[in-house]
Amino acid sequence: MMESMPMAVLVAVLETGGALLILAGGVSKDWMTRVGGLLIVPVMLGAIFMVHWGQWSFMPSETHPVGGIEFQFTLLMIALYFAVVGNGIQKETVAPAA
């Protein structure tokens, strides 16, 4: 069990940090949203390939008691969207009044 502890801590830090950066990027800088999305991508890929692969049904089964892959795939696509597009807020520069 102790061998998997560093990986669990890494996953928790990446997912929590990514979520906090996405939230902060929504009210602040665009780069925060993009980095947050990039931090979540490897976590979702790990969840898909290591836990949910082979179970495309959303319902839990005997072989996959935690359910299917659709939710993790959706989260992966959302994280990729944030990484590519950012928060979508375009800052307008206002010219000083003459």
C-alpha cells in the first residue's frame, strides 16, 4: 500500500491544483485556466486507462463496480477545451481619452 501513496498524493495535487487554477482563471488571467486544464488531463487519462477502460456502459457491473468511462471521458474533453481555448474572456484595451 505504501508504494502507491506517492502516486495518490500526486494525483490529488494535480486534480486539486488544476481545479483551483480553472476557478481562479475564470476571474483572473487566461493562462491560469489553460494550465489548470493541462494539469487535469493526465489525471483523467490515468483514470480512463487504469480503471475504466473496457467498460463503456455508465452502469456499474461485476467487473467494473465503479461504473463506466463516459464521465471521465467528458471530464477529459472539458479539460482539453480549457487547455486549448482558455477562459474565453477577451480583455479589451480601452484607448485613453484624448
